[in-house]
Amino acid sequence: MSKVLDRHELRGTIAGFVDDAIAIRQDLHRHPELSWDEHRTSSRVAELLAEWGFHVTTGVGGTGVVGTLRRGQGTRAIGIRADMDALPIQEASDLDFASVHKGRMHACGHDGHTAILLVAARYLAESEHFSGTVNLIFQPAEELGQGARRMIEDGLFERFPCDAVYALHNWPGVPEGKLGFVDGPAMAAVDWLAIRVIGKGGHGAAPHEAVDPVVVAAHLITALQTVVSRSVAPLDSAVVTVGAIHGGDAANVIPAAVEMKLTLRSFREEVRDAIRGRVIDLAHRIAASFGATAEVDVKPGFPSVINHPAETAFARDVARDLLGEDCIISNLAPRTASEDFAYMLQARPGSFLFVGTGDGEPLHSPRYRFNDAVIAPAAAFWARLVETYLTDNPERASA
């Protein structure tokens, strides 16, 4: 291999690609595509990867794309993943490149994640500073929590072997451009529950002749606030949120049923099982205490993102060497949002990290704006991570 670029040379080279990447990112933002419908996005990604010399495989797990690049005689392989899908949200920004599709928006920054990885791809295509295989994984349907598993079921790691796999997510509220690392659980497991409280409808003027499911639902919502505070150990973390409740159409009519929708978040499987069981038990018992019944439909989500210690330490050291101590957060607090990259970390060792985007609207807000200033440092990190992992120097590879 030729001499590895020092950190200033690497970041300078990456900086030369950023204007093009911003244009690509803004184009993707203007044309957002929902989960499993990322056809335009995946075609654009595949086109660019092929143009830069990657071997491109499309249709992996649906609309997924994998770009593969090999250098030298190295036997190791690394995977880097970016997600591509948008959200069913009506954009409320005043951007010149706001979504042209009603009810669709890149409100989570997946357009930015894709642009970051494309910058790294362009650099790696010209790099002679690694020996081995890099697989760039562009994943569909992260917002549904289905894309990662579908790609794995489609033979992702058999067809594109990876000794380690990494991904990142932008995060508002974390200082701009800083990379945050988490040891162990980094993002929460998620489950969804639908509870239907069934009573007996009647006239609002004669509640004694009915079994009011609105009252039952109100008591249940109050009781659910004790699940975390009284059923989870104080040093564990969990979230129980009632996000929707629907029942009745008129002020003078007691409805026959009320429907509720919940999301549960946790980091450990024991806690996940415990809070789910407690919510179900409360629903049945509280409904019965009022003479009503409850039907509970559980929709299992995906597990907690659990980072592997060695791979996380390796990535942290690479970031420290490239960006400096002031530009990393060594022990970022875990996030209670969820990510289906969890499935990839169950299949292969690796780590999920965060890049701060500074002050701004939160993720999933109709006014959210991805901060293009983080493209350069994040892309430089991906490039140096690959070069360091796929090195002929054993000391650097095990740093």
C-alpha cells in the first residue's frame, strides 16, 4: 500500500467532495421515498457507486443496495451501513429543496446518512490505503424496523461477508460535528401494543345503564404511569407511552369501546418482558374491575442496539486520532429511540455511533433540518475507519 494520508490530508480530500454531496443530499431530500419504495434513491446510489468503480448489487432485501470494493490481498472485510427511507410526515420547512411529495419528508436525516456514506465511497474508490474488502450497505425500511432483517434474510452477510459492521445516526442536541460513542446498549428495544377496552354503550344521561370504556381507559392510563416507577428496578430504564386514544363521537353518547395505542421502550430483554407483561395484566385487571373487558394486541418491534466492546473501542480510537479528543464524546448516554441496526449487531460484531448536528428541531419533526456541516467529519471518519480496519499493519488494525 502507498503511504496513508495524514488526518489533515484526508480531511482536505474529503472536503473537496462535500459540495457535490450536499447537492445529492438536497436532491434526495426533495424526492423522499417511504419504506420499501426507495426506488429512485437506490437507483441513484447504485449509479454513483458504479461510476466510482464499486461492484454494485441491487435488490438486496427489497430495495437495498450493496457496493463492494476490494483492494490488495487482505482477507478482512468491513461493512458500513446507511439507511435511505423517509417518513410519512408533511414537511413544514421553508427550504428551497423541501419535499415535492405531499405527506413525505426526510425528517430523520436518512438523506444525510446516505450522502455521508457516498462521500466516503468516493474517497475510498480513489484510495490505495487499505487491503481487504469494504461493503457499503444502503438499507431500506429502517423506519418500519424491517429493512435490516430483510437484508439479512436475503443473505446479506453470506453474500457480502463482514468481520465487523458499523452505522451512525445524526442527533440534534449533541454538539455539531462531534462523534458520540456508547458502550453496550445504545438504543432501546421497542414494542407496540393496541388495547381495546370494551364496555357497554349507552346514553350519556344514564351512565348507570352502561359500562363506560372512557372511564376505564382513563383509569388504565393513570395506572400505566406506575409500570416504570413501580415495576422496573431504579437502575434500569424503560418508557411506556400512550400515544393515541380514540373513543366516542358525541358528548351525550357513551361509546361501546375505546382504543388505545402504546409504545414500550427498554434496553434489557428482562425489562422488555416485564413491562410488556405488566401492561397486559393491568389492561385486563382494570377493565374487569369496572365490568368491562380488554383485548390486547402485541406487535413485537425490534431489539435493543447493543454495541460490541472491542469494535466500539476501535472506532472511538480511530475518531480520536482523526478528529482529536475535543471532537468526540467517549461515553454518550444511550438513546431511548429505536433502530433496526440491532439485527445487524446480533449477526455480526460492530458498533452504532452518533454524530451531533447541534441545536435544531428534533428528529421526526416537520421542521427538522439536517445539518450539512456534519457530512465532512462523518465521511472522513468512515474513510479512516475503513483504512484502519483494513490495514496491513497489525498494530493499527488492533488499535
